[in-house]
Amino acid sequence: MISYLIRRVLATIPVMAVVAVFVFLMLYLAPGDPAVVIAGEYATDQQIQEIRDRLGYDRPIHIQFAIWLDNLAHGDLGTSIFTKIDVLTLIVQRIEPTLVLTLSTMTIAIMVAVPIGIAAAVRAGSLLDRSVMIFALIGFSVPVFVLGYCFVYIFAVTLCLLPVQGYVPLMVDPLGCIASITLPATTLGLVFAALIARITRASMLEVLNNDYIRTARAKGLADSKVILIHAFKNAAIPVVTTIGAGVAMLINGSVVVESVFAIPGVGRLIVDAILRRDYPIIQGTLILFSAVFVLINIVVDIIYTLLNPRIRYQ
């Protein structure tokens, strides 16, 4: 296992190197001169040249990449062009709302999706099964922002049960934090739950038809033990894979949800940076999200061995 982990970590180095190249080239693949975009349409040639000199855009591209990569290796993600604040500092300031939203979303999605997915598989063809499939279809079809605005109208505007927008820090007011994060987490969580429920149902249906499940039932074991211990444990690998891969969907969804609910998180930071063409912030957040996604894939691979002892990495 240790040797596998070492190889797995080393394998992430070329992956992150390719990501770094694409993230850096994004500055040059975007249409227009970055200095002209930053300066604005009414800037003079002298002002544009001053921006090129200050940001180093007049240097050869390989030298710019070498400097950027060296700063990245030392933990320097760059400095915001407009706020003049380190990108890492901006991310740290915005990371709490995004973390709370992500963890709350995953909790809601797993608590909703896994039980109904298991129940739908056990009662395949029943009304419950059809209801779960309809829920999954709606979850895939309805855009996140549409579902968010519907929840705002129902629970915030009409019923006045929850706040419309904003975020309350967890350490300042835990109850206020829960109230402010409930609508956005539920919006994103239900969309994510639709995917997990569908995969859980399909995986459980495949496992429930195996011989060892019939043998366990023939021994007189309780249905709950057969389903949760014998069946779900073996069916959990595709579910865990879906949850791990769904982190990318959560990152994309958090950008939309944070904009809808005015949450000052990293997703909102990315949207603001894109609107202002603040390239260092865009590059820094993309590198950070890519590193998180690679790390989660490693964690998912480790969980495989805990769920299924037959899996051994040589």
C-alpha cells in the first residue's frame, strides 16, 4: 500500500505539470491583448505599455512561464491586478463559505441519495423506484440556478423561513450560518443527489442478483443485514467513484450557487475575476482546484481497499 501511494503521488506530478501549462497559456489563448483588456478601451498606448512592463507581458513567453512556475513552486499564486492583494490571501479569506457549502452539499446529497437509491433497488419496479428515477431525471434536467431561484421564491420570499442571500461566518453565529447555507446547500445537494441515487440503484441491482446474496438470505440472515453489509458494501465502489468524480461538478455548481445566493466564497471570487479579467486570480484558483481534485482521486483509490478487501494494489 505504501509503495502504491508513493507511485500514485509521483504520478500526479506530470498531471499537475500539464495543468500548469494549460493554465498559464490561458492568458495567451484568450482573445485580445491582456494589457489592453486590463487597461480598458480608453487607455493610451503609453498606459498599455506601462501595464506590459509592470506585469512582464513584454518578456518572452518561456521566461514568463519560468518565473510564474518558480513563484508557484514557492507557494506564490501571484498578486491580483486590481486589488493588489496576494491571490493566496484572497483565497484564504474566501475559503470558509466554499468549504461549508461543499461539506453541507455532500452531506445532504449522500444522506438523501444513498438511502433512496438502496430502497429503489430493493423494490425495483415499485412506485418508490419510479419516483426515485423521476427525481434523478429532474435533478439532471433542471439547471442549478433555476432550482436555486425556485427555492428562494418558496422558502425565502413566500414562506420567509430562510434568508434570501448572504453568508454568516460559522464562528460568529453557528445557527445563523446553518440558516444562511441551507438553501444553497440544498439546491446543489439535490442536483448531486440525483446522480448518486441513480448510480446507487444501478450498482445495488447488479449486486442483489449475485449468488452470495441468495446464499446469505438462504442462511436466514435478516434483510437489513444482507442489504447493508453484504450487498451495499460490495456495491459501494461505483458510488464512491461517483462521489469523488462529483467534486468537479460541485466546483462548477458552487460558482453558480454562490452567485445566485451572493455567498462570498471562492466561486464568487472566480466570477468577479473573470468579469474583470484578473488573470492571476483565475490562474491561482484553477491550480488550487486542480490540486484538490487530484488529491480527492487519491483518497478515493484508498477507500476502495477499505470497502473491498479483494482489491489489492501491487
